[in-house]
Amino acid sequence: MTENDKSLNEIVSTLLAERKRDYRNKIILRLFFFIAFLSLIFFVPISKDISISSPHVALIEINGLISSETPASAENIIPLLNRAAKNTNAEAIIIKVNSGGGSATQSKIIFDEIRNIKKTSNKTIISIIEDVGASGGYYIAMAADQIIASETSIVGSIGVRLDSYDARSLFNKLGIKSRTIYSGENKLILDPFHELTSDQYNHVKNLTQEIHEQFIADLIESRKDKINPENKLIYSGLFYTGLQAKNNGLIDDISSVYKLKNEKYKNIKIHKYNSEQNIINQLIQTSLYNFFQLKTY
């Protein structure tokens, strides 16, 4: 190899090293900005101080997936309900529901809190179902004094589901074996790579049935003078349009938040109590929701 060839190789090696260094620095810089961006989303404080000194109607929204990790959690919603109940200037509370459900537990906790507020407050509580008030969304809505929806709203879906999959045949085709070290014969009861025995299936079925029965009991208690308890179809997981839901007693009236304001609260403002949350934060929180969490939708 000549001296010129050696020099050329050294130049090429130097250029490649510089390009690698520049590329690495760009990756580090982008990662830094990405982490800073996430920090802004998650850690910038959002003011929860709602001070309203004039008469108004409190509006609390239940949007999207109901779970402990989303804006429609008991931790987020209950303080808003209590704040509205204690505010002497709030003449009524509207709970606007746009949710197909989620966690049975979170829905039940919010339902119970609304019932408690009704016992200690003389404020009228109205649930308004917009696009969807199904399963866990309806569970929350049915705690109110009155439920209204649009003709084309989706209402109902009173049932419980728990998702699990059997991926054993797929893994066998791919030549992949699952090796899980565990103790407790039922520890892997919902593991997609282990067989679900009939006893385990019955256990899970009984669990969902128990929660379903609680849902039905709360429905009958909340709507006892408005539904026919013998109509088993409304407990079967079916969902209905707003018109159908009115006919079977699941809602009281066909209306909307706008019609309600014009008809009943024309001279006072409707104030949204929910803290404004960054939409990206909501999307990230929803995507992190535990896939195997028990759902009521």
C-alpha cells in the first residue's frame, strides 16, 4: 500500500468517525428534548383551584376510558363532584358522559360517590349522555337524579367482560416455548401461554357474574320506578339508541346539554369543572392502561 493510499484511508476513517460522533450527538440531543417534552406533559402543574362567585351550573365531563390511569378516574372525578356539591353558587350539577366504559371498580366508586352526594346535598344532579354512555359510562350516569340523551346516543351495555387469549398454537408454530417460574397452581390463570382449566374458567366466570349482579342491583335501585326489572334483555349486555333507552326506562328524556341550558338554565352560565389536560397526556395515559384490567364494557 502506498503512502497516498494510507493517507486516503486515514481521511476516510476520520470522516466516518466524525459522522458517527455527529450521529450519536444528534441521538442524545433528540433524546434529551424528548425527555424534556415528556416532563412538561406529566409534571407541569395544572391548577385545580376553581373559584366561582356567581350562580352557575357545574359541568363535569366523563370522557373516554374509565380507569385509574386516565382522566376519567375516581381520583380525578370525585374531587370535582365534591367541589361542585360544596359550592353554594352551583345551582345544579351536570355529569356529561362520553364513555363506553372501562374499569368496573372505578365506575362503581364514582357511582357510589354520586349517591353519597345526593344524600347530603339538595342540588339536582343530571347525567347527559352524548355519543356513548355504555357499561361503565352508564354505571356512572345512572346514579344521577335524571338521565338524558340524544335520539342517536348509544346507551346501556350492562355487562362485564374480561379479556384473555390462547396463544399456545401460535407459539408452537413459531417454535417458541414459554418458561415461567411460578408458585400457586392458579397463578397463571389468564396467561395466554398456558391452558385454562375448566375449574379456572368457572372461577373467572363466577367473578364476572358477581360483578354483573352488583351492576344489576345498583341499576334496579337507581331506576326502580322507571325500568321493568323482569326485562332481562336490558341486563344482557345489549346497547340501545337513546330513543330505545327511553322506551325501556334506562333514560328519562331526549335532550342535550344545549337544550337543557335553553330550557332550564337560560340565565346562568354552565361552568366546566374539569381541569384542562393536555390531549397528549390523555393519549399516553390511555395507552398505558393495563390490558388485563377488569372492564365493564
